[in-house]
Amino acid sequence: MNILLLGSGGREHALAWKLAQSPLCKGSGGTLYAAPGNPGIAQEAELVALDAGDHRAVIAFCEARQIGLVVIGPEAPLVDGLGDSLRAAGLAVFGPSRAAAQLEGSKGFTKDLCARAGIPTARYDRATALDAALTALDGHALPVVIKADGLAAGKGVVIAQTRSEAEAALADMFDGQFGDAGAEVVIEEFLEGEEASFFALTDGATIVPFGSAQDHKRVGEGDTGPNTGGMGAYSPARVLTPLLEGEVIERIIAPTVRAMKEAGTPYSGVLYAGLMLTRDGPKLIEYNARFGDPECQVLMLRLEDDLAELLLACAENRLAACAPPRFSPGTALTVVLAASGYPGVAKKGGRIDGLAAAELDGAKVFQAGTALCEGALVANGGRVLNVTALGASVREAQQKAYRAIDLIDFPDGFCRRDIGWREIEREAAAAT
């Protein structure tokens, strides 16, 4: 079977690495294509120059190459309706429709769905103008969460500690700091607890749990500094116990899938729930309509089954016939090596060496923001590399990942040195 993977980041490198192992592709003489890809993805797939925004070009390529499955990695093409165009052309697609992708594309849409379906989440208000937002702000205690309604590359969220910070965040959003994403805002109650991520595959009817993870959003150690797209993650998030996972499926995931189906917009793909584990139980922070980044990297390292078969079953509405996916009982941990200046203006062009040595030491390096320049690998984005390792414990996986990082020569790069710190503290406490 020929497979087309769309995307160019660390998430897509992890997906390409796992898809390339599938007998559906590798064992049947099929080809894995990726567009536009990156130098790391090129080691697993044949790169093609396709613009995901050009639906006709993508369809023409799929028809010419007899593509049996299209996997849409990032959120923007999903919100743009690429999945709808491909399905209309008779192609099997992993990823939700435009209408279903509103679960990520509009935070207000998701909050309203939660209100209708009784899904536990933070109290909220929506506003489409600064004056109305300031009035709504009066009804919220501090700290308060301010969110741009639309897609903002993981950066459209501000946790305001003071009234002046909240007002400044609202002014920035309505002033266009996040483009169209900030044309509407959501003002939320601040939830206290520990964050975790839960993933499920669904074809619109069947729900298949697909693991948990814990991301580290802040740029600085000890979870300090501005939010980023993610500086590292580990899986599984053991704070999300089997009992809590059952509660998440029953009270959050299943009602969402049911509500989307009843609305005539069934959700098909991966449903990524960002959760806050509060004293009152898990509450939904937000949904993503695709695999997380860098959570995908740790999930793929742990997955022991055929990813292509699972995604194809989801696309063909036959998840009910699939056995639950198997994951390694160990822990996978990934550390993001970012370019100097991130999450602001990141420095591009810095040379990167030593990846082969890092992987010989037992890690897997997924490339994110990289490019080739005169034969050398260089930084081409904010988050550049995802150094990922598997261990029997979080501590062991962390040690292996940082040992590999120390073998990489990237003078313009930096990373957090405490990824997994909460669970490592719990492991140490349990051992005493």
C-alpha cells in the first residue's frame, strides 16, 4: 500500500518512523511518501513537494500514485477541510472533517459543546470585542486564563495573575497579535491541579484508548517562563491512573464523540484531550484534533503494534474489529532541543552534528525544525530536535535522553534539564 503523510515536524518524523515499519507499506512493496517532510523524515519516506493548502494538487498526487491512506499530521490542514476534499475524491483519510476539527479550531465551539453535553471543564465566557471581554472579566477571579479562540500554534494562551495582565492579554489578542485566531477570545476559570494528556482513536462510533503523556509547556526549568509548543514529554503519565482514565473516557471522551455524531459531524481520527486533574476529578482544558507534539514522539516509541493498520481501520470505520493497541510497559521520554531565542524569534542556520552518535547510545532523535544547507544539517525552526529514549522508569529514560543530548553538537541549541521531574519525584518517594 502507498501511504501519504502530510507535515514537516517532529510529530510527523515520529509518525513516518512508525509507519515505515508497517507490513502494509514495507512488506507489500508500497511506498511511504511525505509532504513536505524534513531531512529526518527523508530517511523514512520519499519526500514530495506538495502544498497541503492546494487540495486539488494533493488529490491529483494521490490518484497518480494510488495512495491507499492519507495521514494528516498538523492541525491547520484539518481545520482547512483537506480531509473533506480527500474523502470526496474517494480516498481513505486519517483525520477529522473540517466541521469535526472545530474541536481544536475553535475553543469556544468546544466549550459550548461541553456545556451542552455536561462535560466537566472550566467555567468560561466568550467575547468578540474588547469591551465585552473586559465586562466578562469582571466575573472571574484571579488568576484567570485568556485564550485566543482559533489556532495560534500553541501560543494563544495567557495565564494572567493580575487584572492588568489580563487586560493586556485581551488587548493584544484583539489588536491582532495572533491574527485571526484572536478575533474571538475565551475567558476561563483557572483550574488547579496537575495537567496530563489522554489520547483516543475513534471512527465516530468506536473509541480505542491510545495512551497518556505529560507535556512540559513552559520554556524554563521548574515550569517557569512563557508557554511554548512543548519542551518535552513522557509517557505514560502514571498520575492518570487506570481508574481516572476510565472516568475520562466515560465523562469526557464518550460524550464528545456522541455529541459530534448526534450533530451530524462525526469525529474520525485521534482525539487528544488536554486534562487538568483537579480535586473534583479530571476536567477538560482543551481538545486537539491530531497527535500532540512532542507527545506523539513518546507514544510512537512505546507503540508495539502496526500503526498503519490502526490508522487505516480508523479511516475505514472498522475500529471495532481491531484489538486494543499494545504499548511498552516502560517509559518513553523526549527532550526538545530548541534554537536560541525560542519561543520568541528563534535563531536559524545553526549547524547540528552528532545525531548518529546519539542514536548509537540508545536514543531516537526525531527531527522537527531542521534543513540541509550545503550538505550540513542546520536549525530551521524554534523546536529543532526531539531526543527520545525508552527506559524501565522515568528516571532511566531521562538519563538515556540527556546522555544522548550531550553527544549532540548544536551550539545554538538549548533544552530543559528537568523533563519528567514530577514523576521522578514520585518514583523516588515510592522507593523510600
